[in-house]
Amino acid sequence: MDVGAVLIKLKQDTLANVDAWKIEIEQRKDEAIQTLQAEGVKIESWFHLELDGNNYLLAYMRANDIAHAQQVARNSPFEIDKVHKQFKQNWQRVIPATLLVDLENND
């Protein structure tokens, strides 16, 4: 199982777009989950944080194969993925995170 995370610096004045994206994903949750299934993604979580007056997103993923999941997403026929691709226009910079520790309790 692959685990990955990125920190995404948002462009200035795009928080309203983040809120609109969040609402659309929540309203179309079943469709979003179908894309996760097609990509082999088990968990995808998104967080918002503010640091020094800048807004960031933290994206976390657990998948069978993250590289494969990203390739499937790039060629996705799902309409909800088009929404996500358009949402990326709000991103200024993607900063990859390095996994240090991954603990999982399988009880």
C-alpha cells in the first residue's frame, strides 16, 4: 500500500473557490468515490490550513499504487474529475511531502 501527501499553496483570494469545490465534492460524493475505486485509492483526505497569512491545502492519499492512481486520474472519463482538474487552477505551488512514519492498526 502506498501512502502520500502534498502541501498545496493556494493563489491569493481563492478561498471562496475552495469552499465551492468542497461543497461540490460533498454533493457528488458517490461519483467521487467511484473515481477512487477506479484509481485503486483507499483513502483520500483534504485539509485546509493557514500559515503566515497564506492558505494551503494538505492532501493525503493511501492507495494500492499512487503512480497508477495518478495516471488513471489524468485520463479519467468521470465528470467530477473535470471539476477537480479545473480546481487546480487555484493552486500556486505543490510541495511534496516525504513519508517518515506510517502506523496502521489492523484490528
